[in-house]
Amino acid sequence: MKTSVIIRFVILGVIWLALAGTVLVRGGVTLYNLFVVVAAAIIIFVPMYKKYVKNDKD
């Protein structure tokens, strides 16, 4: 995997962690908030995984 792809994952991961932490701290840990955090992670990271990791045949 290229360095630029790793940097993209790290930057988005840090942003996602900050936003997920904010949602859980301000809204409390409820089933709905956990669902929102997990859904956001799936929406963000699955397409990136499919594009950059799964098809990385270089």
C-alpha cells in the first residue's frame, strides 16, 4: 500500500474518531448513537478499503 493511501486512512480515521467521540460524549452512549457511529464508519471506510486495499495488485 502506498504511503499516500496510509496517510488518507489515518487522517480520516482521526477525524472520524473525533466526531464519534463528540457524538458519544455529548449524546451519551445509547443504542442509537452507537448505530450512528458504526454506520458512519462503514460509510467512510468500506468504500476506501474496496478502492485502495482490495484492488491493490501493484
